[in-house]
Amino acid sequence: MKNINQIQRHDRSSQIPIGSKGVIDKLFASIKVAYPHFMKGQDEGDLKRMWFLHLKDFPDNRVEAGAFEMIDRFPKFPPTIGEFKGLLRDLNKVKPGLMIGNDREETCPNCRATWNSAVHQQECKK
């Protein structure tokens, strides 16, 4: 039987799933290049796990779009996890003057509506 220390060590060393690890790695590469002082004195593995836990419910393509948009939105300092999540939510909002669902073909796996549709906005609220 495992004691509590063994369980905690195992949980702490667990790896990010392969499918999303690449997206988090790309995001961190963008942040490191855009903001050279990011992660000074912090453990990269722990920081990546924290960001992954907060971003795992967002589609990979939206996280990649957020990595591109963040440099314009946050020109001087890297965004916090909360600010980055807000940016991802903003990217998903329906923009005035655009036809709903016209700019993307992908559908949400939860509500099966297009990402920019009013149905998705009401059902998923992400």
C-alpha cells in the first residue's frame, strides 16, 4: 500500500497528455521570446502544468490563436493565466458585423455548434 508521500510525488511528476503538451510548449516558446524575463527563477515544469490545468478545456487552435494575439494585447508584460483565459474567451465572442460561424468551420465538441455561434456562446460560455 502506498503512503501519502508516494502518492503526492507521483501526482506532482505526472506528465501533460501528449495531445496538448505540444500546444503548451508552443505557447511557452512564444511567451519566452516575446517576454525575455518570463519564468525567471521558476520551475518550468510546474508552471507548464499549472497553465495546462487552466487551459485544458480550450481547443488547441484557440490557444495557438491566443499566443499570437497576446503580444498585441499585452505588449509590455506577459499575461497572467487569468488574463490569458480572458483573451481566449474574447477571441471566441461574436464580432459585430460578422456572420455567425462564417470565420471558422470547426465545431465545439460539447454543443456541436460552430465556435462563434450564438448557441455556443450560450451553451458553453467559454
